[in-house]
Amino acid sequence: MTKTNKHMQGTTIQFDLKDCPLELLVEREWLLTNSRAGFSSSTLAACNTRRYHALLIGSRTPPANRVKSLATCLETMHLGDGREFSFSCFEFDKAFHPQGYQYLTAFRKDIGIHWDYRMDFTALTRSLYLLPDSDTIALAYTFSEVKEAFDFSIRPFASMRDFHSLQNESTHLYSLWNDQEIMIQNDSDPSGKLLLHCDLTRFEQQPQWWRRFFYRQEQRRGQDCFEDLWSPGLFTRRIEKPCQVIFWAAFTDETDSNNALDQMDLDIVIDSLKLRQKELLKKADASDPICSQLFISAGQFVVERNIGDRPTPTVIAGYPWFLDWGRDTFIALEGLCLCTGQTLTAAGVLQTFARAVSEGMIPNRFDDYGHGAHYNSVDASMWFVHAAFAYLRATDDRQTFSGKLLPAIKWIVDSYRRGTRFDIHADKDSLISAGNADTQLTWMDAKCNDVVFTPRYGKSVEINALWYNALRNLECYYQDKNIEQTAFYHTLAEEVQKNFSKVFWNEKCNCLFDCILPDGTEDASIRPNQILAVSLPFSPLTQVQQQKVVQVVQDHLLTPHGLRSLSPTDSRYVPRYEGEPFQRDSAYHQGTVWAWLIGPFVEAYLRINSFTPEAKRQADKFLEPLLTHFIEDGCIGSISEVFDGDPPQKPKGCFAQAWSVAEVLRVWLLIHKNK
């Protein structure tokens, strides 16, 4: 049994936390999500260290307009002799209070999150569940041992604000309450409501502002890091014997809550979560816990977006702060949906974006606040075409493909050939050129204060690798269907293949140029984008060239957690992704390691080595550090967006990134299927 497997039992990830250092407890995070892009998240210590940590973040217009509603709770046990014990944990400036982490004995993640606590007079488990299709949580306190009677109180803290912002005590929050539930609102935005209910307790109105909660992760990111939280009062219950107390919270934008929380049944909630997990795992290898956990993690990113009068599936790019992005969605689609057998979801996601095509372009992203789509990317459309053909190969669903996806594909290809927004067009050599010095259209799009950190306008290597694949896929599709279309795409693909090597091959370095500027200047930066010219289904390179590209990428860019975005031998290389926004943006694609790129690298490595058993064993070794991170580090049961370029390569960026999980899952299956 590997070290990682010691923390897994079936579909549960578990940790013994007795004597665990506080620093580890507040660095490791967890995440629960629902189909609305609502979520719960915090640390193993149950101490919030980010503005995005909360027991409940809900969505007004799924998946957009997210609101941090219930931030945390103060849970206290009052004994008859005046002693008080709290198992909560908050961090203020230079101090933790209370210090409930000292009573922690274990942590588990399955369909919910569970903490075990032990004190001299009681033992309890605190369990958190997020409903699968509602912005509602249940906090279940199960007292398994009671040696001395006590009063148990729960003080909820509200933060009724946009989840990107912070709150201070000038915010006017108020509560209305009756025997069944408490309703909390923000006077400046009364449409959103936080509803609270706790079974078999009494509520005491005792409003308080608690000031200057400290979020250490925000300080590291150079952001404001203090917040004030408001509490309406206390729920209290006498505990004299083993029992369970269930606290409910829901965020709603509805005008009438109908006192729904007092009708909630925890057993039904648990059954619905188990059913959802069973559906996610229907194609997983139940005998391999890593496989099961990857499938579960993949399911956290698939949510619903309301387009028109009905919800359709889409993919959240990353938690805690991203929404649905085109390129991220279609890089991730194969791993998240096709590899996991969620083919109906894949079809829905593809159709969601196909309906939003404009001027032959797929949206780069949908707006955080529901203000429409943004089309400022050259690669999202190419990745859509790639994912659509992957869907066809995986399902042979020709009806959906030809009726719903092919029109969008042909519109994209024709628009890219003739010309569309941002000067995206096929040049005289049939290669795609795009943008200018002021645009950032590829995935290396960091820009801050009008400073472009990775100017990749003109002909980018991965865009043209994707373009070549789009043409070959269309040629293959029309084979035996339409002679003229087959000939057209064949001729165009041949032209692209001939000129790809002529334009991009760097004879001096035995690899590919990253970008060719409109004036013909060759960017010889050694970057990971070139690996796609080997990993995609159709390569425009010779076998020898493919081998040389993989070797250069392995020598310069491969790390235990993915590929660096720039070679360390480059004078512009930045070894750490840290600091305030400008500093982080300047490092984002200048050496920072991206986990998702392990997917294209492993596939390219397997291709040039003919998928031999020895190649698969080596590929397994490439993945092992990321799988350890997946279980033990960062966000438990997920994979971070980026890592530092230099050791020890700490996880950074989003703590749960869709394409990171998707690509690890996809190539894990490439390695392990048919073993």
C-alpha cells in the first residue's frame, strides 16, 4: 500500500489529526459543490483562511452571481461550573481564538465533511453536507458520548456579500425570526436571504459584530485580508445524553421561503448525495480508490447554467473564484465527462457553448454577473472543435454531432480561414494568425495595468496544432460521405502540415518556436505549448521531430507537478508565483508550473514510445507526485491550478482546477486501461 492509499478507504479520504501541527491544519483545504456552482469550503481546522471560505456560498443566477452567506459558526459547550469549551477555530490578527483544533482527532471526506473531536466530558462528530441541487447545508453534531451534562450553543456568522468582496461593520444586516427559522438580509440588497433553522433548540436574539477576522491566504496574495462578520444570536440546547443536533442553512433569492428548512430530513439528503455519487462512479474501477476519487473530483466541476428557459450543463473552470471558461471547459471535457461515462452531460456542455457561437467564435468565458459572453480568445473555439470530435469518437452519436455540433464546427473553421474578430485569420501559408501587441488571445493571457506579460500574437504554435487537427478531423468525418468536402479539407490540411514544420521548426534547439510574430520574428522561448503538436490525435511533425520535442520539454519543463510555462534557462524565468496581483500576473506564464499540462506531456511520451509497458510504468512515475498532492496536499481530493516553478513547488492559484483534475484523470486511464 502506498503512502497515498493509507489515507483512502473506499470512497473516503481520511486523516488521523491527533498531534497534527496547526500549520498543516490551516494549509490543507476541502471543498463541497452543488449543481448550482454553490459551494462550501474551509480548512481541516475548520478555520477560514480565504475570503472564499464559507459554510455556504450560494448562487443567485446559477452559476453566476455567487454570494457568501453563512461564513462560519461559533460552537460552544457551557458546563454547570462555568467552564466553556469551543471546538470552533477563528484566526484574528496574530491570534487564534477559539482554539478548537486542539480537540480534533480525525478528519474524513466522503459525500460530506466530518470532524471528530474528543474532550474529557464528551466526544462528538461534526458533519457538513451540501445539498446536491440546492444552496442548502446541514451541519449535524453527533454527540456519541456524554459524561457530564452541558448546554450546547451555535452562534452563526453571516456575510451577505458578493463572494469576491469583503464585509465590514458598516454593512446593515438585520434578522427576522419566528419559532421555525431565522431570516438574515442585507439592507442594501434585500432580495437575497439567508435562512437558518436548528431542530429542537431555542433561539436567543443577541446580535453582535465580530471584527477583523484574518484571512492569511488573502494576505499572501497581496489582497485585503480582514473582514467583519455579523451574528443574529444563539441557538441553544441542553445535552444530557448521546444525541444529534442538526443545524440547517439555506441561501435563497425567492420572495417566500415557505419555512422549508423545518421540513428537511437529513436521511433523505444523505440518500440523495449517495445516489449522486453512485452516478458519478458508474464507470469507475471500484477496486482502485484513486480511480474512484478522481471520478468524484471530476463531478464537482459540472454545474448548470440557465440559458433561455431551461438549465443546461457547463463546467466551472476552478474553485473558489472562476466561472465557466470556454478553453478550460473543452480542455477538461474529455477527462471530466467522456472518460467518466457522463456522455449526456458532455453533449449538453457542447450544445451550451455551440448555441453561444458568435462570428465563428466560442465564448472565452461567461460573465460573473450574468451580463453575457466574452469572446476574447483564439483557442477556445479550437478546443471546442477538438472536444466535439472526441465526443463523436467516444459515443458514435452521429445525430447530435451532425445536427447540433457540426454547424458550429464548420462556422468556426470557415471564420478562422476567412477572418473574424481580433484579426484571427488564415495567412497565405494557411496557418492561423491572430491579434496584435495589445491583445492576449491564447491561454497565456496574463495582463495587468495594461502590461502584457506573454505577448503571443501572430502565429502561436498550439493554435496551429489545434487548427491542423480540426482540418484532419473534418477530412476524416467526410470520408465516404462527401467527396468534395473530403478533398477540400485534405488539401487545406496538407498545406498546413507542409508549412507548420517550415515555419515552426527550430533547428538550433531541436524543438518548435513558440510563436511567429506578424513581422516574421521567431520567438524561441522554450514553452510547453509545443507539446500539443505531439499529443493531439494528428501530428504535423515527423516521428523524429516528435521525439525531439518531447525530449526538450522533458529536459527543460517537466517537474513533479506538471510543466513549467517557461524554461529556467530563460532570463525572464520567475521561480515563484507569489505576492500582489501584478507580481503574480508577471509570473503566471513565466515559469509557473501548470498541472494540466501533465496530460499532453504524458500522452506525447506514450505516443513516441508506442504505449509500451515500460513507457506506461514511466508515465505512472510522472503522475505519482500529483496524485499524492491530490490526496494529501492543498485541497483534499482535488488538484491545484498552478505550482511554483522551483522546488518545493508549493500549490498556488485556484485550489481546485477543472483541467488539472481532468487531464490527470484522462492520462491515468490511458496508462491503466487494459493493464
